[in-house]
Amino acid sequence: ITGAIELMVVDIQCIMQALAPLADQFHTKLITTSPHAYIEGADRVDFDEHRALEIAREIVRMGIDNFPNRKETHIPKEVSRLVAGFSHEYINYALGGFYRGSFRPLNDAVIQGRLRGVAGVVGCNNARTCHDYSHEYIVRELIKNDVLVAMTGCGAIAAAKYGLLSPEAAKYAGPGLREICETVGIPPVLHVGSCVDNARILTVLSQMATEGGLGEDIADLPGVGFAPEWMSEKAISIASYFVGSGVYTIMGSDSPLANSPVVDRFISEGWE
């Protein structure tokens, strides 16, 4: 706890209800913006896309006005630098430039054996596991074995803490992936958005399939989706549309569908 957060805005992410009483112990204001996800004890500023800028300014002003209430702070001196916000458009640009943007260099790297594939490592932190351990260990092993990793949400933050979202992290990658990262200037682990942006990983896979040379569909690509520490119900829907799109998908810990054998069998065997 730093004591340096004037205001926190939450929408429809997997935010625990206990966040409101926790914020009450400090000067932090908690704001909810979705009419579908009110939290008792939090302030409400409903989002309206027609007044987006006006609402954003209102919320920022609330944070500024709350600054005088800040008391003693405890800000760690340790810093982990990262490059975040990769989209499929930027990956396309990074690989080929403004005029020749293309996923062809990525596909060619797989075809030539320099890159073994692509992994989407996503999901929450789970209180039943050692915090961040699964994310760090799995990501390190993947990049060491020349697998390009795309991450979202809490999993991406876990990797960022260990410096894996910076171009300098290429030193932890295998020779093939390291060569690509150093040539293009990207990290071996790409941050592609928040916990609700996993469809961006599917977009990258779709672009790879469209580029050709690796198969006719996403299911033909050397790609995998993995949620090592899932804990939220939305993990089920995310895993479902990954499986339905043809991605080999792994859920860490126990199956989120174990109590429904019919659905569990349908997703793990029926779609396959």
C-alpha cells in the first residue's frame, strides 16, 4: 500500500467488492463507471460515450481535488521499465515498417524454425497459488524456448514486475526469438491490453493465418492460449471463444467447469 492513489476508476473488470472498504482505510476515492457493476460504498460516475471527454475531465478533477487529503506515502524505489500497448496494427508496422507492414517476417521465422510459435498467456492472480510465480516461470520457459508471448491483464503486470516486458528482456530469450527481438526492437513478451482485450491475441493469430504459409485456419498455427492462475468467471467465456476459434487452450489449476461434466466434456473433447 503506497498511500499515493488519489482515485481509482473501475468498470467491468474482475474487481473485488472488498476494494471499497479497503479504499476507506485511506484517502483513495473509488469510482465505478458501469451501470452493470456498481460497488457498494463506491462513488458512481456513469459512462456515456457521447460525453466521454467531459466525464473523463470530471473524474480527473475529482482526483486532483482529493490530492490535499494525501498523507504519508510509501513508494518503492524499485522500478521495472516496460513497453506496453501492442496492437496487431503496431506489430504489423514493427515487422515491416510504414509502407511494407506485414506479418510475413513472423510467419517466415516460424517456417524457418527460428521461432517455435506464439503463446497467449493471460488471466488473473489466484489466491490458491503463489502470487505471480506461475506467470513468471511459464513465460521465462516459453521465451527461452523461442516462443513469442503475448500477454494481457494481471498476467502482463506480473511479467512486467520481472522486467520481461522490455526490449532488454531479449537476453532471456532463445537464440531465434532473441535475434528477431533485437532486429525489430520489440520485447519477447508483448503487452496487448487489459484483461478484457484477449480478442486482440486472436486478431494476431488471424493475421498470421491470413498471411499464409502456416495453414488455412487458426487451428493450424503453432499457437496456444494459457491462463495459469485464472480465478474470475469471465475466464470461462474467454476460454470458450479461444477454443471455439481453434486455439489449443490450457487452464491452470483446476478446471473452471469441473462441476458441469457435460459442458467440460463438450469444451475439452466435443469442439476438438
